[in-house]
Amino acid sequence: MRRLRMSIPGALKTNLSLFMVPSLLPNLLLSQFCSLAKWFVWLAVATLSANSAFAQEEELESQPDILTPFERSWLRAHPEIRLAGDPNWPPFEMRDNDGEYQGIVADHIRLLEERLQYDFYRTQDTDWSTTLKQLGQSIDAIAAVAITPRREGRMLFSETYLSYPIVMAVREEMRFVGSLEELDAERVAVVKDYASQDFLLISHPDLNMQFVDTLEEGLLGVSNGDIDVLISNIPSISYLVNKLGISNIKLTGITPYTYDISIGVRKEWPMLTRIFDKGLQTITLEEREAIYKKWITFSYEEAIDYTLVWRITTVAIVVIIIFLYWNRKLSHEVTERIRSEEALRKSEERLRAAMKQAEHLAQAADSANKAKSEFLANMSHEIRTPMNAVIGYTELLEGLVKDNKQQSYLDAIKKGSRALLTIINDILDLSKIESGKLTIEYAPVDPHRLLQDVAQIFSARVSQKNLELRIDLDPKLPHALILDEVRLRQIIFNLVGNAIKFTHQGYIELSSYADHLPDEEGFVELIIAVEDTGIGIAQDQQAKIFNAFEQHEGQSSRQYGGTGLGLAISKKLIEMMNGEIGIRSQLGEGSRFEIRLHHVPISARLEEHKADANNIDIPKFESAKILVVDDVELNRKLLVEHFEGTPLEVYEATNGKDAVNLTVKERPDLILMDLRMPGLDGYSATRIIKEHDQLRHIPIIALTGSTMADESGRINRLGFADALRKPIERAVLFRVMAAYLPSTAKVRQPPGLGLSATEVSKPAAIPIANHVASSVKKLIRSLREDLWQEWDEVKDSGDISRIRAFAGHLRQAARDAQVESLVRYAENLELLISQFDLQGLYEQLTAYPEQIDKLVQASA
């Protein structure tokens, strides 16, 4: 016989939960026959719904894709993403009698699949503890997992899409318990491996905790007296109390913890986290409330088998005669049940109000974050612009001033300006970390070489203070580890610099060793320590020094200086690299800072040694026209002074409008364009120039004082040839200009000057010298064969590590053949990878065949 599932209002749940009470069976049978009539109505509605669903499906196909082409290609490259959940967590996740996956989380996942146009593969249900252990092995993502400190290192999390307070449930006759601190010897139950277990073990380890396998087991234990207190969330308790027909349980207090529910993702797939976030953002508040009302207000489902109706009727007549007496006693239970449901309903209403308030607060926080980002961009520009003049003119004066005393004045100005620039960079670094815009760039690094370099850099400062600098490197320390050298060097610089600053006699020791993980070959635990015999830190101050803008209490700012940002930034960077930093210190006896980086991969190849861009000679330019655009007169004059003694003819413009007019009139060979100007800014002026057929070939280099990622993306999209960040050193300026102007000693553009460029090669073919023609032909053959096959495999794969390897192979091949345009193309790929600009990376990868065609034309 066909079985139907029917959802019924919460007002009927009490009667249905007393299904086995004989005195109520006549009413029950009457409701069953009424339900049969309702079934026919439901069938008609279902038919109409099917037609409506078909129309909605056609409408969905016409809707724009919320994912970028690169994200969509990543999903296509992973056609079977395995999604798991907790089968015993009603009303969030559960299976009905037919084995269908349902619940609050299930409805959110179905909406997510609809918006992403992707069906996830649901793995076989297992217990929750096993599900957590299998993430990253046989499971790629967990549909609903609460964020706890213990889990943050084991998986990535999407944005939070559900949040519920954690409450305490007790028996009706138990005393009122307002908080967890009031519990003493009471038996407190939590579900094994649930988030509530993590919170209690961290903050309340002295509680008499008892672990249960399911929430249903815990509720029955409280009802039977085997357990005194159950810790869980309101929706789950409300649902199961109604389903199990329990009437002697009450909610007695709300804990300070909440279930902040996200989608858990294996650590190796940050791309999937970003895709989940985009899908979750499309689920509206109305849709979330509809799902909540469906499972909390209409939470009881009954499967009706009409073949049993007559059998039940026969038995019911006998049972009614026997148990009629008990009907009076049960009326009291019914009254209590109604009162409990009313209390729960009011709690749910308060919860929904709290959810709406939280939504408004989240929107306000988002607006505040955007305002903060805009403020930082403006602050960076406004401070770096005058700093550009200070540092630039100081460099010019160094070449003119011969008097030793005046040279010392210039040196003091230069040191002070660079110290101020360091403080600005620290503030912006901290802000980028807090907003999640700072990324870690991994590559093979030799820790032996890195630490020796640091020691060599600080050796002069150590000698000036008559200190001893010791280096202790374990011979077993691998020579190739996958690390972010730039950020790790920044951390070690800070620690060694502090050690020298606060040590007046004795030694500074820099040491490192690695512990090999017993069960994981190819990974190590990297330990780097900086020890000194300085002034030390008091015990009660050791935690404070890692907070932003806080220093050791009693430290003389006049004597030691500093802003209190270095250790705060270092701590956050270490945590982003899956590590931690600790300190052992006693006042007056020195300090030892120890960095531990967990699960560091050992590289199969040694690091790539990059040439020092500062050692490249300044090129000798041929005659060319340069247009300098900046609203600040000091900046324009500084650039004009830089070009003195060169054959470059310089024109000046104070705003975007004048820049466009001068470009049309003079047709310069290169434009240096400031971005933030009154009236027509640099972005708008560049857009106008690039739209002009006879001007679009002119390379434009952006001059910016901002470090924000959104400005970098905007520069890429508008077609700037390159970008320089203020303050600009003369050598760096000339090296970049040499890539776009004719010169007798032309050098390539060094990577990592700050921002990526969309147009990495010039439109016109560049003639190739005869002595390198054979190398170019060999390069073209490689581009069309081996490298072409590698490009074809990675262009739509979404695998960042393989794309990075392809870019490295391409760059090395182009360098060997001395083809600068292709070197810049490969370096641009690497820069886009480091900035995680997926859209720009996808566009550049698709332009690979065009690069080959240009090279063929140039070699013809």
C-alpha cells in the first residue's frame, strides 16, 4: 500500500503524541478519515506544484551564473564532491522512513545545489564522530558543523548560515539553574563530539560530564532521572520533546555559547569554501525563516498505513473498556503539555527576534568593514604621497651634498622617513589580516639559507652593541621546506630586532630544528627560536605583549620606541601559517620566543634563487616623451628631477582632464598616472585613453599610495601596463620604465613591485636579435609541444599548484631564450596566483596561444 507523509500543525502534536491512550482513539480515527479527504486535496495541489516546479526550472536555467568561469571550471573538474552529515540530529539532519534526507540543514543544502547548479554526492550515513574523522579522506565537506577552537585547525569553514543558543534542559521538579557556574555535582550530559562538548571541556572542565551518543538518548536520560542536566540547542530539544511525548522536562537557563553552524570543508580546498559562501549569500532571510517555521512549527510527521486502521479499531474497543479510568489522570498531563508547548513557542518567538537582530547587526558590521577599508585606502594614499616626496628628494640630495655633517642630516631624515613607512605598513598589514585580505604564498625555501641571511643582516647592529650573535641550526633540518619566505622573514626580523633592542649585554641566539612526524612521511614540525639575555618580561605581562598597540608595562617608550604592533602581526601571521608562538621569560634574565609551525611539507625540489633586482644597472634611455600626471606639485617635480640628465622629454598634467588633452596633442611614449586626483581621476582618464584607437597602445604606469586588494583588481581591469606603489625609489622607477621604453641597456621588470598588470605584452611584435634566433626557435617548438600539453592540462583544472608549476617552467624557458615579453607574461601569471585573482588568472591562461603567435611574428 502506498504510504503518505503528512505534516500537521503544532497544536495537534499533543493529541497525536497520546496515540496509545484508548480514550482518545475515536477522535484519532475520525482525524485519520478526515486526513484521507485531505489527501485528495493534497494530490491536486501537488499536480499544480509540479507544473510550477517545471516553470521554475526553466526560469532557473535562464538566470545568470553566480560563479566566475574559473570557479565553474573548478566544479567541473570535481564532479563528485562528497558531502556528509549527522543522521541523528533532528530537526537539522535526519532520515525519514523511506530513507530520504531531510531537515533544516537538508533544505539549505537543496537551495545551495539549486543556486550553484550542482548536485553533491551524499555519502552513506555514519555516526558523527566517524564523520569528523573521515573529513579529508572519504569525505570532502560536512553539511553542518559548529565552529569551535579545536576544529579550526582541522578544516575550513564557510560563512555561518545558522546560529542557535546552547541551553540547559532539566526535569520539571529540579531547582532553577541560571548558569553553568551554579552546577556542582549534577550529572551533565553532552552528545559526544558535539560543539557543546568542546566548549565545556575548555571553559568548564570540572563539571561532572557524561557523554551520550545521541540527543534522544540524553533527553530520555533526563526524563528517567539518569541524568540531571542536558546541554543542547532549543530547536533540537523542542522537536524531540514533541516527538518523544516527554512532559517532565523544562528549559532552565541559557549558556554563553552558541551553535554557529557553517559548512566544513577539507583544508586543501579553499576554492570550495569560496563557492559555498557565494551560494549561501543568495539564500534570503525569508527563505531561512520559511525553513525554520517548516521544521519547528510543523515538526511532527506521521506515516499512515490505512490497512492497519481496522485492526487498530478492533483492538481499541477492548483497550478503551480496560483503560477508561486512566483518562482522567492523563488530562493533567495534557494540561502540562500545552503549558510546556506555550513556553517553547514563546522561546522560539524570542529566538526568531534575536535572529533578525543578529542579521541587522551583521549588515551593520559589513557596512562598517567597508567604511574601514575605504578609510585605510585613503589614509594609505594621503600618507604615502608626502612620504614619496620626502624619500625621493632625500635620495636626490644624497648625490649632491658632499659635506659630512649635512650627509648625517640627510641620513637622519632618510632613517626617520623609513621608520614612519614601516609603522604605516604594520598598521595596514594588521588591518589586512583582520579583514581576511592577506594571503600566505607558499614556495620551496631553504631555512638554513634564510636564517643565515637574517644573521648576516643583523650582524652590524649586534657588533655596535658589543653583543654576541649565535646561530644553532640542526644538521638534520631539511634544506627545502614549503613556507612563505617573505612573511617568515618578517616574523624573524621582528623577533631578532626586538632581542637586540632590549639586550644590553650578553648574546642573541637564533636556532632552528625540525621534528619528523612519525605517521606522516614528508612533513615536519618546524621550530625556530630567538633567545636573548636582555631585560626580560614579567609573567603578568607576557600575554599582553601579543595584543595590538600594547607594550611591556614599565617599558620606556622614550628609550626603546616602538608601536606595539610587531608581535601582534607576527602572532597573527604565524597562526595563518598553521603555527603558534610561545614565550619563556623572567624579568632581568632574558627571554626566549619559540615559533612552532605544524605539518610543514618537505619539498622535493630546492628553492628557486631569484636575482636581486637592486643589482641591475640603471638603463640608458633613448629619446622619448614622458607624461607625468599628479595633482601634487612636489611629486611631479620629484619625477622631473629623477629624469634630469636623461634624453627623456617630460610633460606635466595636474589632473585627468589635462592628461587626456596632452596625450591627444603630444602622443607621449609613456604615461606615469596618479590614481587619486580631484575632478577626473586616474582611473577615468586611463579609461578614456584606452578607448581611443590611436592612443590605446601607449603604456600607462599607475602611481598609487594604496595597498588595498580591491584597487589592485581595478588596476588590472582597466589595462594599466604596470603599477608602482609610493614612495617610489629612483632605481625601481627606471627598471619598470625600461620594460616599455627603448634603451641601450634594457632590463626586465622585476616581479613583485606591488600590483599585477593585465596587459603583459605590447601589441607590436618585438624584433629578435640574430644571435638569439636559434634559441627562440627552440623555445617556440617547446611552447607548441611540451609546454602546450602542460598548459592544456592546467588551464581549466582549477589546481593552483599545477598552474604555479606551469608558470615557473614557462618563465625559465623564456629566460633561457632571452624573450622578455614572455618572461613578463609568466611573472604576471605568478603574481595573479599570489593575489588569488582567479578571474584575472583565467583570462591570462586563455591568452597563452596569443603569446605564441606574437613570438612567431616577432621571429619571422
